[in-house]
Amino acid sequence: MKKSRADEILENVQKNIECPPATQDISLNLQNRKICVEKANYGPANPELDNDVFWQQKADLFKTTTDQAKTMRCKNCSAFVIKDKMRRCIEKGICEEDMNEAAKIVDLANLGYCELFDFKCAGDRTCDAWITGGPLK
Ligand code: SF4
């Protein structure tokens, strides 16, 4: 099917969006994520599990309860960027050929971009550098 002029313009706009390199380069993203794991205890590895030890460590760090620590996640961190433009970058880096599929992946993982450590992070995870007041919309 022939593309409409509007689709062509949208495609060109999407191609020309300047994206952070880590959103387009999985190796760089993994490298930066590893730094966040090592320097700031990014996790938990699987946020769907209880992860009692992980949350107790976060509670100890912030001198609070585990219940309160569990409310401090990437999804409400000020360094978590979920602006439309950034979302398009993340989707493009995941699967430029099928942006609908990429959008589903972004939604399922609640992905945003960590401005502090420069990588795509999952909304349900957190790290020691968590900043109140987010996300950045
Ligand atoms: S700085 Fe914020 S967005 Fe980045 S990994 Fe830590 S909690 Fe997540």
C-alpha cells in the first residue's frame, strides 16, 4: 500500500529525532545499566517478586520502612524521563520496523529513560539515587 504524504512526513520527523545514544544502542544501554547496578544498586532484578532483602536495604539506606521504600521507584523519580519525544526514541531503538509492537513493550515494562545513568529503565525498579518529584513528563 502506498504511503500517504502525512505518513511520509511523520516517518521523516521520527528519523530526525535526536535520541540519546543508549536508546539506540543496546550494548551501550547494558553498559550504563551495569554501572547503575554496581554504583547505585539498581533493581530488583524481578520487581514482581517480594525481594524482601532488596527493599530492606533500601529502607535502611533511606532510614525508613520497607513499605515507604517500595513507593520510591523509577516511575516516580525525577530522573525518569517519559516525555513523548523520549518515548519515541525508546520505541525506535526497540523495533523501528514495528513501532506498534515497540510501544506495547514500552507499556508492559513501563520503560523510561534514566537521565542520571543514561539508560532505559523500568518503572517498577529503583536505585539509591532516587529523586523525589518524578517522573519527568
Ligand atoms: S536515578 Fe531514578 S530513574 Fe534512574 S535508575 Fe535511579 S531511580 Fe531509576
